Amino acid sequence: MAIWAFDFDGTLCEDRFPEIGPAKLQAIEKAKSIKAEGNIIILWTCRVNERLAEAVEFCRGLNLIMSMRMCRRISKNTEMTAERYMRIIMWTIGRKT
């Protein structure tokens, strides 16, 4: 099992933030196939609240159900490293099992 994170704006859809651009079908299909192989897929986005809900619904409408979602909106005073994100992800996954 591997953990894959897919950015929303610009990767799963064309970047038209705050609106949602057209789907990038090749990326959507790749994410689906990665999940079908038993991997964890994460929606990685700066969207929060209603915008995040819209992104999740957009993915669901394309039959792309994420294992989890992470908001990468970070305070300027917080240094968030990839290692720290992975610890958060692994902790969250551990809580789900």
C-alpha cells in the first residue's frame, strides 16, 4: 500500500480558483486506478469550508472517492514539512483502522 496525494486546483481540475474548472480526466482516471490497486488517495488542497465541500462533491460526481482530505492552508508562522504532514496522515490513518 502506498499513500498518494492529489492536488485539486490545477491537477484534478483546471485551476480557476475560487471556481472549479473543468475536470482533468486523465488525472481523475489515474487517481481512480491508484485507489483500485489498494492505495490510499488524499485530496490535497487549500480549499476550506464550502469550497472544500464543493471540491469533495466534484470528485464524488466523477466517482472519485478520496480516502481522506488534507488542507494545506498553513499559518505563515508555522513551518510544515513533508515529514510532519506524513506523521499527521499516518496518525489519521491509524485512527481509522
